[in-house]
Amino acid sequence: MDRLHSARTARLWLLLLLLLLPMGARATSLNTDDSAAKVVNLMRADSYNYLSTKSPTVWMIPFNGDHLKNIKVVVTVKDSTMVVFVTVVENQHLPVTTDFMRTLLVQNHELDRVKVGYDREGDLSVRVDGSVRIMDAAELREIVNQVRNASDEIYGMIEPSLLQ
């Protein structure tokens, strides 16, 4: 009887812990305004010449690439999530062939941390998602560099296949 009581008590405590854990995790997340302020400070710390947009939670960092001449790295935040992305090619220029899709899938597998895919509008994009709460300037710099470099590299691979 004692074992049964101990097992029930242990299960009850485990259930209570699991129910309360998400509440504690939410308490440490940042709201969008705090995240935006932190990201601006990090971009300044990294000496990025970022451009503000109409939205107070979206910025653009321009770069020149070897293949993609005008790389526009977009940084955006919502709550405590940051998304860094580049629209590599708009959908009207993308061929819909098995070989083209396979090239993108292989790159999605090969590149570390970077997602290669289609956004809501059907444009080809490269992105990395991160947590603003744990972000520092070095991590932001690493993410921006990964997105920039992957975009340029992928564009160089697919450029001959693109539709006019």
C-alpha cells in the first residue's frame, strides 16, 4: 500500500511540475517591444548599417555578394522570436522542375542551421530563426553571415536555371 501511495504522489508531483513549467518559461520570454530594442542594440554593436522600415520590428541590412549582387538581409522580431531571411528569387523566376527542386532540397540538407524554402508568396528564401532572449552580438553576426552567404551561394548555383 505504501508503494502505491508513493507512486501516486510521485505522478501527481510530476503532473504538477509539467503543468507549471510552461508558465515559468513564458514569464522569461520577451515582448515584441523589448525584443526590438535588444535587436537594434545588437545590430549597433555589430556596426551594421541597417535600414529601418515602416514597421518598428523589421530592419534590412544590405550586402553585396559574388553571385547575388544586392543581398537584402531582413531581420524581424515578434515576441521573443527573431527571423533573419533573404528573398533569393521571386516566384515568377523559379522553374518548377524536379532537378531544380532537388538542388534546393540538397542545399537545405547541406547548409547548417539555414532553412531553404518557399515563403508564403512562393518566393525562394533562406532563413534562420532564433531566440532574442538568448541572443548576443556574436550570435546575431553569425546568423546574418550564414543567411547572407547561403543566399549568395544558392543563387550562384541556380542562376542558370532561372526564368526571365
